[in-house]
Amino acid sequence: MSNTVKLEKLNKLKSVLEGYTTPTVKRAAFISAVATVGLVEKDTYVVLREWTKDSQRGHYVVAAMLREIETKVTGKILTKPVKRKTREIAESSAGAVLAYGEIPYSDNDIAEELSLMGTTI
């Protein structure tokens, strides 16, 4: 497929997306709107990415899909990488690795648990 055909399809997708006044669009409604301009469902897969999904099931964020189109057209990456939250790790006085805010077990805690089970060390 030549670049002009790809750009043509991306421009059609962009024109459909710019017609929406809502911040999100339902996937089925978007595919049917794209079909009215002469494209098929397979042509929408370019913008229906995992990161363009909305929290509501079956909906996609229009602004994110427009950014994806701009990324494809210009070749520049317009999105920021997702930064995942990580657990902070602290060390207890005994040297055990604990999560932030976690209280280490003491010998009394262990003895109490063992006594509940009817065993001892």
C-alpha cells in the first residue's frame, strides 16, 4: 500500500473523529461512521489502540485517537510513555525487605500465631 493511500485513509479517519462533539466514542458507532466514508473496519485498527481506550467498556477517547493519527502522519511520537507506579521498599531493623508502611513481624507476633495453631517453636 502506498503512502498516499495510507494518508488518504488517515485523513478520512481524522475527518470522522473531528465530527464528534463528545470526548469519547463507542467502538461500534465509530466503525459504522467510518463505513459511511468508504472505509472498512480493518482501517480503524490504526487508531483503536490499547492506550486510546476509555475506562468505560467499548468506548475510546477521541483526542487520543486524533493524537495517534498525528503521530502516524508526522512520524513524531506525540505521546508520553506511561509511567507505572512502583512500591517503595524499606528495610526493617532485622534486614527484611518491607513495602512502604508495612510493619515487620516481631517474635511475640510469631509466638501468638503459633499458639493459635496449637504449636510452638
